[in-house]
Amino acid sequence: LIMALAFILAGAIGNLIDRIFYGEVIDFLDLYWKHYHWPAFNIADSCITIGVAITFYYLIRAKGEDPFAAASGAA
């Protein structure tokens, strides 16, 4: 779970850096397949998406348990 939160934070910081230096987020991955176009995105967007997906996975699997208990060694 800590790794997932790190992904989200890293993606947010990456997009923030783009906003500060360029005034906008630079999306440089623009994918096409035949006549289908996937929305443009960047690595920071991917990190946020992966982090959120992992977080949801842990929250669903936790079933009311403290997800940080295993990381801290608490029983």
C-alpha cells in the first residue's frame, strides 16, 4: 500500500513540475490503432492510475482490517 501511495505522489509531483515549468502538463504518449485514438497521457498519469488501482485492490482485500498494520508489524 505504501508503494501505491508513492506512485500517486510521484505522479502528482511530476505533473506539478510540468505545470510550474511549462504552464501545462505535457502529454507525450499519443497512441493510435488503425482509426482508433487513445487519449494522450504521460508517465505521471500512468503512475497515478497504477497507484489508485493498487490502493483500491488493497482496500477491497483488507475487509475492514487496518491496511497499514502489516507494514508496521502490528498484530
